[in-house]
Amino acid sequence: MCDKIKLMHEKGGGFMTKKTKYYILLGVNIFLVLALSIAVFGFVKRNNDYKDAKTEIKHKQTTIEQQTKTNKELEEKLKQSEDNKASIQAELDTTKQENESLESENAKLKTEITQLKAKKASAVSSANKPAVPQNPQPTGKVCYLTFDDGPSANTLKILEILNRYNVKATFFVVDNAQTKIEYVPQIHAAGHTIGLHTASHNYAKIYSSVDNYFADLNAISSKVNSLIGLDSKVLRFPGGSSNTTSRKYCQGIMSVIAPKVTEMGYTYFDWNVDSGDASGHLSSSKIASNVLQQARNKTSICVLMHDAVGKVTTVDALSAIIEGLINQGFYFAPLTTESHGYHHGIQN
Ligand SMILES: [Zn+2]
């Protein structure tokens, strides 16, 4: 303490009055109270803040715990779904293997089917060319004129023309509502061959079974026998041996009946010249030119014509046909079981 202040104390306060001291003391007290209040207030506030923060932290902790729990559950689920996925994948693999094995089985079956089809086709194709005996080709320039589906209202006119040229022909007869079966004896008496063409000429009936065919053939055979006293062994299949219409009614029937009729002593005949008179209404000149054109360059011919109601132009064409064929050097003969068959080849 400096000497001056020491002096002032010693002199009993000197420059400071009692009142002044009091105010100073009061001021200091007020200051201390204020400072204490501020400190207390600050402490309380900080304490509250701390409490709030603690609550918030606790809340956050709870949230985190919940989140963790949820995460764990999700992980569990994920694991389960992964397990499921693995099991599904395993099933998928098994199914795939089964598919592959089925596919291979399928391919094998397909191959077998193809082979069977090929075998069947080869069987059918060999059936298409049955070894049906056929008489050898004639040596001369012979013409066999043939008339199918009669007798009819045209038969007598045909007989008259043939007689005029002294030409012998063959009639493949039927016996149904449209035919004049009573002309058979007259045809036979004129020296022509009576051939068999079935009684009904109904494709749906005759080609529905082998038995039905032979029943119909026997019917016309008996009828002819009853009229002329002969069993004709010359025949022509309706539609020819190469007809494919019969497929509709019975698959493979021609392959059976063609060799069978041959075994039974019949000779069947197709043709190698078609007058075309079966289709539509051809003019007589067209019918004649069809025959004469097809006959050219052939050494022997079997000519298909029709003796049926409505085939008037065939009758009209006949003279021109005979004269034209004579000019080409042909002679005429009726078919017998010894004649060449002009077989087309079986297609059913
Ligand atoms: Zn016919």
C-alpha cells in the first residue's frame, strides 16, 4: 500500500464520507444480487436444456432401437426370401431338366413317327403298284372301242353304226334305274363283248368296302348271266383302277380289289385314249378329235366312251372316230380276257 492511501486510512477515511461508503456498498450488493440471479437463471436454463437434450437423445435412442429391430426383421425376411428363392431356383432347375428330358423324348417320338410314316408311305406306294398280271401288248394296230354305263336309249343307234362298219366293240354294263338292261342280249348277239361295270355304279356304295364291291359285282354278273347265259370275266372299275374318288369311302380299297378280281379269273381294263365325253357336254367334233389325236403315234388303243342317256354327241361322233382310226391304220376288236389291260396303276 502506497504511503498516501495509508495516510488516508489512518486519518479516518479522509476524502470518503459515510454516505458515500453506504452507496458504494449498496451498489456492490445490488451488483452481487444481479450477478447471482443471472448465474442461477443461467444454471436453471442450462439444466432445462440438458433435460430436453436428454429426453431427445432418449427418444432418438428408442427410435434407433425400433429401427434396428425393424432392420433385423427385414434381414430375417430377406434371408427367408433368399431361402425361398433358392428353393424356387432348385425347383426351376428340376423342371428345366424334366422339360429337357421330355423334349428329347418328344424328338425321339417325332423321329419314330417320321420313320413309321415313311414305312407306311413305302407300303402304300408298293401297294400302288400291285403286281396285277396284265396280258402283253398286242402286236398289230388294234383298237378296242369301249362303251361304259349302258345300255341306254342310245345303245341301238351305237349298234347300228358299229354294224355299218362291221366293227366289234365292248360294253361295260350297269343295271340301275337309268339303264336298259334288256338290250344286253342284242349287244351280245351282234358279237360285242359284254363287260361288267358293277350294278349300281354308286361310288359311295361299291367303294365303301371290299364286300360291298363284290356284292355289287356279283349282282351285275348274275344279271348278265341270266340274260345271255355266260359268266363275263371282262370288267372295268367305275372310275378306272386309278380312281382316287374311292379314297373318300375306303382307303386302299383299289389295292385290294384289283389283285383280287385278277385272282378270281377276271381281266380288268382301263384305257389309253379318253374321248372326254364323261365331262360336260362336248360337241361331237371335239369328241372325235380327242380320240383321233390321242390315237396318233400309239400302236394299240383302248378308247373310253359312254353309252348313257344324254351322251348323244358320242353317238354323233362315232362314225368320224371309226373312219379316222381306220385311216390311221387301226383294226377293231372286242376285248377278251386275253387282251392287254391298259392298266393305269392303282392310286388308292
Ligand atoms: Zn362308268
